[in-house]
Amino acid sequence: MEEQDARFRHILLYYFRKSKNASQTRKNLCAVYGNEALEERQDVIAARKQRFFKYRISSVIGI
């Protein structure tokens, strides 16, 4: 998974430097890797966001 994460980061940086927007980048990634690869990635991102917000809330509340 780490290797795939690094690969996606490099690809996103490449498209960012080419001044492509997010929808164009997603379209190109789906064409190469398929929709499943991005869905798996979105699940990982959602889990990370949930952990972040849980940590942030607990640090604010003082738990």
C-alpha cells in the first residue's frame, strides 16, 4: 500500500505541475488504474480524516 500511495503522490504532483485540475487528473488515473484503485484510496483517506478529527476533538476537549 505504501508503494501505491507514493506512486499516486508522484502522479498527482506531475499533473499539478502541468496545471491540470482535479477532474482531469481523476479521469486520467481511472483510465490507467481503474475506478477501484481510487475507491480504495478514498477509503484510506476517509479513515485518516476520521482519526485526525477524533484526535483533534479529544485534544480540544482535553480527554
